[in-house]
Amino acid sequence: MSTNAHDAYYIPHKAVWPIIGTAGLGTMLAGFANYLNGSAAGSTFMIAGLMIFISMLVGWFTLQANESESGMYNHGVGISYRMGMMWFIFSEIMFFAVFFGTLWYTRNLSMDWLGGIGDGPGRSTHDALWANYEAKWPTNGPGKVGGKEGEFESMGAFGLPFVNTLLLLSSGVTCTWAHHGLLAKNRDQLIKGLMATVSLGFLFVACQAIEYHEAYSEMGLTLGTGIYGSTFFMLTGFHGLHVCIGAIILSVVLFRSWKGHFTPENHFAFEAAAWYWHFVDVVWLGLFIFVYLM
Amino acid sequence: MSAVVAEHDHHDEHHDHGPAKGLVRWLITTNHKDIGTLYLLFALAMFFVGGLMALVIRAELFEPGMQFVNPTFFNSMTTMHALVMVFGAVMPAFVGLANWQIPLMIGAPDMALPRLNNMSFWMLVAGVLLLASTLFMEGGAPACGWTFYPPLVLRDCGHALPFAVFSVHMLGVSSIMGAINIIATILNMRAPKMTLMKMPLFVWTWLITAFLLIAIMPVFAGAVTMLLTDKFFATSFFDAAGGGDPVLYQHIFWFFGHPEVYVMILPTFGVASTIIPVFARKPLFGYSSMVYATASIAFLSFIVWAHHMFTVGMPIAGELYFMYATMLIAIPTGVKVFNWTATMWKGAMTFETPMLFSICFVVLFTMGGLTGLMMSVAPTDFQYHDTYFIVAHFHYTLVPASVFILMAAGYFWLPKWTGNMYDERLARFHFWMSAISVNILFFPQHFLGLAGMPRRIPDYAVQFADWNMVSSIGAFIFGFSQLIFLYIVIKTINGGTGEKVTDEVWEDASKHSLEWTLPSPVPYHTWATPPEEVPSEHF
Amino acid sequence: MKKTKQLFACLSLMTLGLGTAQADYTLNLMKGVTKVSNDIYDLHMLILWICVFIGLGVFSVMFYSIYHHRKSKGHQAAQFHENTTVEIIWTIIPTLILIGMAIPATKTLIELDQVQDSDMSIKVTGHQWFWEYDYLDNGINLISRLDEASNKARQPNSGIDPRNVPHYLLNVDEPLHIPTKKKIRFLFTSKDVVHSWWVPDLGWKKDTNPGFINDAWTYVDKPGTYRGQCTELCGKDHGFMPIVVIAEDQADYDKWVNSKLNPVETATKANWTKDELIAEGAKVYEKNCSTCHLADGAGIKGTFPAITASKVVTGDIQAQTQLILNGKGMMPAFANLLKAEQLAQVITYTRNGLGNKVGDEIQPAAIAEMLPKKAGAKAEAKTEEKVVETKEKSVATLEKKPEKSAKKGAEKVEHSAEMAVTDLVAHGKSVYEKNCSSCHGADGAGMPGLFPALKASPVVTGDIKKQVELMTAGKGMMPGFGTTLSADDFAAVVTYTRNDLGNSVGDSLQPSAVKSLQSAKK
């Protein structure tokens, strides 16, 4: 907490990357919005914005890595970064909570009202509006929205999803193994562990892609397949996106390990990436239980 | 002592880091004071933009009949007024205050994550620009209410929807980054002797507010993302035919929305708890109960959301639960009001403008709180819901509460920041104009609501004409009175009355909080070495 | 303390005085005309007075302090900063007050929830921007819109002073009639967005959620006319969809029911003169068309076509009539919304007014022949009533309910390949041009933001059954084509959209499948 002249809390005095990143993100989102509205120029702006955003990420993180390696960050700065990462992950948890909450609400409340089960505000909904509907999860609703002729298959738990669970769990183990390597100054173990983790991550994404392809082409299960399809793809899709982000972050950490960065005392980037990876791992366990198993 | 620290600061290793030259300074600055200034000026600008929209609304409602705008534009104005005021004015203003004050008050050299701090601000600007761009779009700005209820927003929002959604995403990222920064600063950067229970209440309330922000902004982002996929990617979250439910959106929205209103009121409590003791020349009464009350209000805010939805048709058990939980909020809120009153009791009060605004806040916020209590009772809410009674209620808790306290904060701290004194006579005139007109503006709306006038309508039955006219007159007086504030602020920044203020500015203020031990105006860099001693709340 | 008390008493008296003075101006909540609304009023007054007394108490202490404990009076600041006893007291007392409020509130809330054992049921459906009422017991169906006088006066710069319009914005053309001293159950739903049905005199409001039913009940003692409004923002004309409830004693109510069920044949005038038709047509236009096409027929460019110099209006009269009967794009089908006379009037008016001078006319009799037969309308309402009546039982028996023919219908799609895809596509093109191209564009590109593109549309390239359902029932501005297109046309246009306009899904839909799919829906 305390600082003195030689070990001061590092305060940068100007920052060019934030405004560049903001401009990139703003351009990208404005472009995406235009694209959704059917404007031809939309996608151009989107890609341009994305490029700017990516160059910001590269630039900013390079700057941080160099500052870190040149010893500009004291213990206090490290604590701030760790707090920042922790609270960022907390915000991500809340983001996923929305979709888990949606799944819970539609499975347990609105589906019952539509199906005429129980007594509540919707007590007449079923009889007056959806008399033919039988409430049973998985469902694409009383209107039989989406699917092949309104029919679809739900995704079973014990196939690829189970393989994926094993993949992610073991990647968590390899990640921790790499961390032990880092702490024990065993760079070989660090690099091998990280390589294994990143590979397992991308393997997971590949399996997920196969699963999606099967769902779309054979099972009649798409994003548009009623509430089951919506919740299924929203949850697993955002999770998949986070796996990709996590794997990219880990790749950067791997690259830095190669270059000889990190010491047993100073390796915030590794820790942050590992925390993030474990978070992604835990979310998957939630998904496996609530989306696939139940 | 203060002078010594500041001198030390200037001859420190940072002496070569003054602000960058020209406009670029503001684009790339990482200084918490610069960023605080940016936030505050942006908020002030948005306050006038949102205010202008309010005046369009009140002009149309001046008389029955449609005179100036068409109904769609009217709805756009109510929607944009709310969004601009909430996300563009009140929230950024409090973040600005946090940026300026938190490091000064806890003895920190800057915010914990200065680069992120810069990005928070510019993301806010970009988000508001995305939103504002819809005003000039074919089909116009969103006209579906700031709550974006589906299916209305999916049917009638046209080109504006994706822009509004992405704007919410950017504002969310901005708020989350800002909140993370504030938490890290408060928990990690305090002077050695500044224990948690010695922190000024403004810092405490912001710590809790920051936690609320991190918890709720992702929820809002998730909700609007589902709107986007329902509209463009064929999902069925809010469509009964596919097994979804439009009411689900309302639940998610208000899970965000209720804590969100406390994001605007908790820092208000904090500033009031900081100003009132200074002018009562007494320590704050019940410091620890204030902290606990703030924490309880924050906790309760997460479990009462559906009181915004008593009429959507919930199971009776749900209605009862949300009614009871909501009534509970009255207890910690009551404790706060009693504490402020007890702080004034047997003090030696003087009534400079910040104190006038703060007292006015306590009185009028209590009124807004009491109408809130009336609405917490579900059966009576069946009558009040979505009428002008609600409009009166939440404006009482936002305008004479949050906005007045922001002005109080401006008068309170501007002399410290700029080293110049504001024009006290003009400021008092501004206060009395605002305090009187705000009641002319909002008090009649209680009558309108009880008599049966729904909110968000561009035209009304003739029995509502008289009070609407009174309300509109109040609105215009209030609106134009704020130009006095603008004038005072500009004048104070440019030299004020010419009278140089002391380091303490207000009598014995340094007994209350650290910033008054620094020189006036506050140097560009402060607390390079943290203060040795910190004031105790219980001097 | 003595002074505080005096001030307190004085202020309370002032407020009481104000309270009585205010009563005449309806500054307070209405008492309403039901027991529940009176309970709510009492609850409201109770809490209001509690709030007033708490407020006055706190403010008196504060202002006493502000007056006496000021520096200018030489008051020395005390330095106390806590007092546990006081803090406990002011936590416990509010808690007790809250419990005192919660008890009557709970009772009233539970009473409001008791919808069972009703004497009759009315289904209320919210529309953008009018109300539809279905009497589930006798099949009466009402469409209730803002009355004409208010509608005229509320147009921008209409020049009409609303003060001269009786019940401005609170009057409808077709009020809801209910009997007094009967427990009436309301079922609320919506066809489009969330609305909220509020008549202050009944004591509550209830949201109408699309796809769901909410319910509430009332029991009115006093005959009278009670007015209310929509209270959930529902778009452009949210402020212009009032509610009027006429409560009358059973005899009057029965009389009204009879007049609705057996309308006196107002000996349909065989021949109207053109001037009569035009004069009446102007009123019909004002009420039903001017919202979109505007009072002067200028329309809104890009969204609502102008009537003035319109090709449709100045073209073939039969084609115009068909369009109005069946609807097109955002335009609703008026076959069921207007009577033959009104249709004849408004068509004649558009051709000879609003800047048009075609000169011809159409007689109600000609329209009547073109109208679809209305048989079964009542029967449908009857079945719905039964469904609701059996609700209490059905909850228990629900799980056993045999699944209806939905699946069987779907199976049939694969059988019966009678028409070649190319034939369907060829025929579909003409159907498309006639029915779809004005909104979705001849090339299927749509109109960004208003009408979705069909090219690469997820609906068109997705599941065929979903597309059929959407086209049958309609969605948003899109009308349902289930009844307006023949099975042949329907199948053809579906196949066309999937295999042309830049799409190549490759599948097709047979007319026979359309029939089975649509009957399965029923």
C-alpha cells in the first residue's frame, strides 16, 4: 500500500491506446449496426473498426508487457491489476448469469404457463391461447418455431459434450501444471503446460464447431429453434467465444514465456490468463449440467 | 502540513510531468483531475441536452391538443430524455466527482488504473454518440421508452434498435471499467492510516455503488443482446410462440434497473453526508450506521426489482414477496434521513449554497422516498403504476435529490479545484429559483397521477389541463434557471469573484476530509507521498 | 419540544384544510365504484397520512434545528456523533409502522387475486391502438376505438379546441357494457405489444401481454360510465386508445345484449346516391384510414402510400375493393372490420374526394357479395367460452389430454407430390408480384428497417413449416395470408420465395400440404 520514492506506484502520464481502441470499437459497432439495418457499407466499417481495435490490443498489451519486464510495476500496481481482473471476471459471471437465468425462467415458469401447468398469472393462457401445446422440455414453444417442420432433436450430454468436458477439465490441470513450472523456475514445464492448455482449448472449439454443424444440418436445431435453440446457442455460443478469447490470451502468455518473460514473483499476465481460463472452465461445468444433462 | 506535502510533490520525480499542451492533453490524459473534469463537463453538456428534450415534452403538454410535435417524436423525446439524463448526465457526473475526489480524499496519487480511466471516459462519449446518432436517422430515435420493452421495441424501433443496443454495450463497458478502477483505487491506494471505517462517506458510497455497477451493467448488456438476436437472428426469448416470454425481459431489465437507480442515489447520499457536517460544524451523526444503511440499501436493491412490475401479472406469492421486500428499503433509508437531521441538530449551522442545496435535498428526497413507500404497497400501486404519480416520485428522487446534490458538490468543491470563489449571491439566487421552480414543476404531477393521467402520453383529457400548465411553467423556469448555474461555473473557472480562497475554503473543513489540507487550487499532482495523518470522522 | 408540537399541529391543520379544498378538484385518488377500489382508496389514505405525519415530524425537527442551531445566532456546535438508543428506536418504530401497513395491504392483494366463481367472462385484447372485447358467454365481439370527435381534435394543429370536445380523449365509439352486481372476470391478452388496461374507478390496471393471459375481476355496484386509458407505452398512439365501461343494471344490460345479438335490420338501403356515399365515407375515412394515410390523403412517404392520385384508387374499382377487403402489407384486411355500407362509402369517398375525381361509385350490395361469409364467427366464440369454462377442470386433466392433430398434419407434407417445382415457381411469381412485392420488393430486397428482405432471409431459407405458419398467421405489420390466399397460390408463393429471389433452398410446398398444415393449426 505504501509507496516511497524508489518503489513508487507507477502512474503513466499519457495514454494513446485507449482513444484509438474506443474509436475502433465505436466504428466496428456502428458498422455492425448499419450492416444489420441492411446497409452495404456496414461490413466495411465493421472490419475497419475491428482492425483498429486489434491493433490497439496488440499495441497496448505490448506496452504493458514491456513496462512489466522493465520492472516498472511495484507490488501495489500488481494488486490493482489483480483486483481489476477479479472484478472483470465477476462482471463476466453476471453476464452469463443472465442467460442461465433466462434458461431457468423459461424452463420453469413461462413454459408451464404456456402449457397450463400449475396456478398462476397464466392460469388461462394455455386454454385460451395454446390449447394444443404440451409443455415438455426441450421445447420450441407452442408455435413450434424453427426446426425441421417444427421438429428437432435436443443435444444429448454424452457424446461430444462429454468429450468437451474432459478436454476443458484436463486443460485446467495442464494450466495449473504450467503455473507450478513457472513457480519452480522450470521454463520447459511452463511452456509445455501452456502449449497443452492452448491446444486443448482449440480442440474444444473444434469439437464445438462439429457439434454445431451437426445440429444445424441434421438435428433441426438452430438459433431459431424456439426457446430451446435460443438458450442453447446463446449459452454455448457465448461460452465458445470466451474459450476462443481465453485461448488467445493464453497463446500470448505462451509467446511471452518463450521470450523469457515472467518470474516466479512477477507474472500477473499468466495469473490473469489462468484465472480467466478457470472461469471459462467453471462456466462450462454449469452448461454441461444445466444445458446438456438436465 | 498540506503545503509541505504539495511542495514535496512539485519537487518530486514527477516534476517534468505537467499536462500535455493543447487539445491533445484531453484526449490522452491519464490524470484523475483531468478525467474528472472531462466527465463533469460532458455531464453538464448532456444535462442541457436532456433538459432541452424535457422542455420539448413540457411544451407539448402545456395545453391539451397536439401543437408542436407528432406522437412518435414525443415518444422519442421521453425515451432520449431518460437515456441522456441517466447515462449521459447523472451517472457521468458522479463518476467525474469520484475521479476528482476519491484520490484526494484517501490520499492516493491518482486512480489505480489511469489508462483504463481514460478509456472509460471515451467509451462513454462513443456510446452516447452512437445513441445520439439515431436522432438523425430515418425513422428517428428510439421511441419505445428507456426501458426498451419488447415486443414494442422489436416492432417499432426501426433503424435505431441496433444502435441503441450497441450504445448500451459501450456505456456498460465504460461503467464497468470505471467501477473496477474505483474499487481498485479505494481498496488498494488508501493512505496507510486511512482505514475503511475512516473513509469519508462519499468514498464509502462509491465503493458500494461501484460494486452495484459491475454486477448490473453486464445484466443490462445481456438483456439488450437478446433483443438484438430476437430482432435479427430469429431467437424466441421474448416471443410466446417460441416458448419465450416478453415479461422475462422486464424481469431482467429491472434486475438491472432497480440497482441502477441506486447507482444514481447512493453517491448522492455520500455527497450530502460529506457536505452537511461541514456546515453544521459537527461530525456526521451515526457514521457506521450510515455505512451499514448504504450497504443494506445496495443489498436490498437486488431483491426488489419486480415492484416495477406489479401489474404484469405475477403469481400472488411473487407480488407479496416483492411488496414486503420493497417496504423494507424504507428502514435503512429512514435511518439515513434521521442521521442527517441529527447531524444538523445542535450544530452551528451556516447556509452557504452547498448547504442550502443539501438541506433542500434532504427535504425533497424524503418526499420522494415517502411516495416511494406508498408505491411499494402493491394494491395501491395498481392505481399509481404508470401514471404521473410515478413520474413525480422518481423525479423527486432524481432532480431535487441527485441533480441538486451534484450542484451542491459543484459549489462545494469548485473553489478547491480552481482556487477561485464562486459568486455567493448569484448562487443563492440560483438555489432559490431552482428550489421553488422544481416544486412548481413536479408537485402538481402528484395530483395529475392520482386523478388518472397516464405517463408517456403526448396529449391528455381536458381535466388535466390546469396542472399540466402549471407543471410546464415550472419546467421552463427551472430549465432557464440552470443557465445561471452554467454562468457561475464558467465564471468561477475563469477567476470567480477574484477573491482567493484559503486551503480550507470552508471553516474547519480540514477536520472532515483530506482534500482541504491540500493547497487551493489543487496542484496537478497530489499525494505523491501519502499523508501521514488522516482526519477522523469523530474529531 | 413544545414549540415543535405546536408547529406540528399547525401544519397538520393546514394540510387538512387543503385536503378538503382539494377534494373538488379531484386532486386525490378516486374512490372508485367497487369494494376493492374502496379498499385501495382507504389503504392509500392510510399510507398517505402516515407519510404526511412522518414527513412533518422529520421536517419539524429539522427546521427547528435550522432556526435555532445556527452560527449567526451564536449557537455552539455540540460534538456528539452517535447515540445507540436513538438509533435503535428509529429503526424499530418504522419497522412496526411497516408491519401495520403490510397487514391490510396483504388482505387487499389476496382479495384482488380471487378471480374464480365469476358470473361472466370478458376477454380484453389490446391492439395497436384500440381495444377488442369478447364476451365469452354470449359471443359478442366489440372493437372499441377513440371516438371520432376526439380523433379529429387530436390531429396536429387541428384547430379544434379540445375543451369543446365532450370527454376529449376519454370517449370511444363502442363502449364496453357490463352488468352491475355481477362478478365479472376479465382475461387480458394482446395481439401485438404490451398494453395495460386501466379504469381508475375499478381500482386496478392489468398489463396485456402477447401470448399470455392475465386475469382480474370486478364487481360494480353503481351504474354509471367509467373511463380509463391504456397505461403501458405501446407506440405512436398509446395516448389515444381510451377505455369506456358502461355499467348498467341487469335489465338494461340484457337489452343491450339483445340489440347486439339481433341487430335490427336497418333495411339496408338498396341504393345510395353518390353524394350520400361520399358524405358518409368521409367519416369512415377519418376514423379508419386517416391515422396512416393522413386526413388529407397525402400519406407518409416511404411508409404509407398517398391516396391522392393513387394508382389503386384511381384505377379499377374492383381491384381497390379487393385490396381493402383483404389488406396488403401493413394495411389490415377490412373485410371483418367494417360493414358493407361503410366499405362502399369509404371507397366511393376516396375515389371522389381527397383530390381524386374518378367519378364512379360502388354500392353496399356489390360489396356484400364480395365479402366472405361470416358463418362460424359465433360458433368460434362459443368454443372459446367453453374452453375457458372448463379451465378449472382442465388443469387437473391436462396431462392426459390427447395430443391434437398437429403432428399428423405435418406428416402429410411429405406425401402428395402433385405439382412440379418449376410450375409452382412460375405461378408463385405472379402471386408474389400481386401480394408481396409492394413491401418486400420485386427482387425480394425488402426495405431496410421496415420490411425484411426475403433474399437470404432466415425465415425463407429456414424451416418451411415456420415460414408457412408465419405467412398464415402474419407477424408484425405482415398480414396473415392464411385465409386470403388459396392453397394453390399459397403453396406456389412459398415455393417461389424459397427457390427464386436469390434463394435456392431446393424444397417445395404442395397445395395439399398447405391445406393439412392450416387445418392442423385450427
